[in-house]
Amino acid sequence: MIVNKNNPISSMSKQEIIYIYTGRLMAFSNGEQAQPIDLYDGSQEKATFYKITTGKRLSQINSYWAKLSFTGRLKPPLALETQQAAVEYVVNNANAIAYIDEKYLTDDVKVVFRLDS
């Protein structure tokens, strides 16, 4: 899990990440708004991320977001096509958070949590 290198958050718990990616938390622990970034639905990384964090299949997550979106309460995280695009978005947006493979790490982002598969 990465954030902008200027984000004051240095680490996050798995629970905080789950809550941000399911809309239960809208902000980081310092009160700053969090903007979660997803990958597109066909992405194996997205399916793996949600399976590891929530224990749910991607179809279950999509159903969850469909219900919330329909009620107008919340919108799902912004979905980008590639991990490189996610890194670039985080670099350019101080409140963004994204999940990426370590091979896409740059000095312009900060790791705040490592997922164990």
C-alpha cells in the first residue's frame, strides 16, 4: 500500500485499509481525506487485494459497491487501468492511496503497509 511521499501517515493497519477501501472510513488517521485508488475489474491484482484484505471475491465486492452506489450513499474507489497509472496518480495527489506490486515502487511514494498473501 502506497501513499504520496509527502503524506504524513507513516503506517496503516490492515483494518484501516479495509475500511478506506469499503467506504467505512473517508480519512486517514490524521483526519485528511483519503482517496483510494483501485485497479480495473479484470486485474488479477485487484482480485488478490480484496481476497487478502476482506476475504471476499471480486464479485462480492462489486455487488457491495453496486448497492451503495445505487442508494447514492457512496461511490467506489477510482479505478485505473495499470499499476503505473496508480503510482502516477499517488505521486500527483497527496491524499491518494493505492495497492501495487513492489516492482512499481518509486522514490516518489511511501509504503505504509505490506500485504501478505
